[in-house]
Amino acid sequence: MKQGETTVSPVDQILPVGHMFAYGLQHVLAMYAGAVAVPIIVAQALGLSTEQLTYLINADLMAAGIATLIQTLGFWNVGAKIPMIQGVSFASVAPMLVIGHEQGLPGIFGAVMVAGAVAFFLSPYFSRLIRFFPPVVTGTIITLIGISLLPVAVRWAGGGNPAAPDFASMHNLLLSLITLGIVVIVYRCFKGFISNLSILIGLVGGTLIAYFMGYANFSAVEHAAWVGIVPPLFFGVPTFELSGIISMVVVMLVIMVETTGDCIAIGEIVGRRIDKPRLAACLRADGLSTFIASILNSFPHSAFAQNVGLVAVTGIKSRFVVSCSGIILLALGLFPKMGALIASIPSAVLGGAGLAMFGMIIASGIRALGKVSFDGNYNLMIVAVSLSLGMITLAEPHFFSKFPSWAQIVMHSGITFGSLVAVAMNLLLNGSEGHPSDRPDKIK
């Protein structure tokens, strides 16, 4: 490097446009199924028409695109400026269904609007909790994120729906293994740009093979509209009921805990330090995006943990790549035919790619824990108890069904519950300052 030149962080690098589009599309393909799942669940539970479901999906994709751009590009003190893709949060599903049955969609959007505003203004206070996330906690959370996502990949690999007659059939398992094989071969045999597209190439290759085997259906593309613009407040002016607002605020607090873990996890992977100001900016983006989403006929938005693994697999750390993902999501929301094309990727193909991505998150967590000292302290017990309790709902999803509804919101997510346990265990065993060997400023 010549004198006077400055080194650009990998997170802030602007890659060639073609590369950024390809990498960005790879992120979208990895998260698309999860992005549209919540509007589908809500529409089915509330008995909405197919046309109304289409509007919800288009609105959700547009809101996800805007939220991703806010988080990656940032402005003022909003947005962490890291490669973090945004999508609608699954934590909000159960409370929204209760609100929807009692107050309809306007009641849901009203509660989401207020909860988003509350999260925005709470962000600087919530970010002070960053000191309770030393390396032993963050490493545990990263590992827990990967473990918690693995069942998603397993269900995809089996065909997506465990109740379907062909779930885990030989053709589904074969497609998932072929896709995984393509990902591994491309990752191993190529370098640079091609190697970094291993997930995208696996998804495309697996889908083509599924098509020739007769297991990929593109009829939805033919019937989808070319353009579909959903006006703001399409389902009516939001209504505000205290009970719904309280439940959605609780959801946003849970989302803020998850976002804190995801933000720290991505920071660890890309080498960008997450301090209080950056975490506050990240949480503000969640709050603002959720507020905007309610106006655009969508739901609470937060970081998509699925894509943490993709960053780890590819090693592409540029936030502008994920900004391209945001633009692609906006386009998918405006042009339903494009969304239908991506939706045609068989679940089994997604499962093969998901096994690689989510496994890579676990590996990243193990690597982070490898930097933690386990001698002369209680860190081993912190990791053991946090992982064990965080995996309870993976083993038995209804384990906490006898708890109050507000507690179930927290405990149903293994990531949230395990993260809270890790923080609490570290405070209990290592104290508020943490063990000296586990503080970043003490690690050489």
C-alpha cells in the first residue's frame, strides 16, 4: 500500500456490479422461503382470499427490501452498515393470529406500528446490554443460531411439509443430497467468484435436475401477474387496541434480543466490532423498518439468521452485496412473476443448500468459542447449560405450552431463550464484568 492510501474494510468494499448482483441474488434465494412463510401462515389462519394473500406477499417482499437497504446502507444513527438481510420475524406469528381473529388485519397493523415506534425509541437504552455479551456468550449464541436453524434445513430436505405423503421420500432426499454435493464440489474445485457462488449454483443446478426428474413445477410463473403494486394501508386504516399493542411490544423486545445476537454474530464473522452505538443503530433500523412495514401492509421485520451462514460460507463480507439483495427484494415485490419463479425452487433443493449454510454457522460459533479461555473459570458450564436449554424446543416444540402466553413467546425460540440463559449464566458465574480471561480487552 502506498503512502497516503487508506485500506477499505471488506465490509465497505464495492464489488463489480455483476458480482454484487449474483451474490445478492444468492442471499435472496436462501431466504425467500422464510420471507414469504409468515404472510402465508397469517392469510391461511385468518381465511383470506388468494388475492389478499398475493397482496400480503408482495407487500412483505417490498418491506423486506426497504428494511435491508436501511440496515446495510444506513443514515443518521439508523442501520448497522453490515451485511445483514432483513425479513419478517417468525416470533410475531402467534400474537398476530390472536390479534387478527379479534381485530382483523387493521388491528395487526396498528399494533405493529406502535411496537415499531417503541423499539425505535428503546434502542439506545437496549444497546447498553452489549457489555453482557462477552466472547463466551457471543460464541454460544452463534453456535445456537446454527443449531436452531438445522431443523428448518432438515424439513426442507424432506420436502417441506412433514404431513405430506412424500415427505422424506427417496426423490426428495436424493435432490437434497445432489444439491449439497453440487455446493461442496463447486466450493472445493473452484476459486474466487465461482466458489463464492456455490450456494447459488447448487440451487440452480438442483432445481434444473428436479425439473428434468419431474419434481419442479413452474406453472405458478405463468399465472402470476407481471406487475403488482400494493398501496399503503391497502387493508384499511390501522386500529389501536391496548391488548394487541402490549403483546406486540413484547414480541419486539424478543426480536431485539434476537437481533442483538444476530448483529454480534455477523460482526464476529466479518470482523466488524459491534459496540453500543452500532448496536443501537441496528436496533433502530429494526424499529423503523417495522413501523414502515405496518404502513406497507406487512409485519415486524428483523435480521434473517439464515443468511448469517451464507456470509460464513462465501466469505463475502461487503454490505453492498446485501444492499443488492434489498433491491432484488423490492423488484420481487413489484413484479410477482419474478417472485413466482423463485418460489418454484423445490423445498428439497433448498434443504441441501440449507444444510451447508446452517452447518457453517455452527462451525463459526465453534471457531469463536475456540478463542475463549476455559481454564480457571466457569465458561464451560455457561456454554453447556445455555446450549442445552436453548435446544429444548428443538427436541419438544410444545415443552413450554403450559407457560403463560407471554413467556411462550420468549421460550419458544431456542435462539432467544438460549441467548438469555447465556447472558444470565455469565452474570451469575462470572459477574457483571465477566472473567478477565473472557473480556476482549484482556485477550491478546
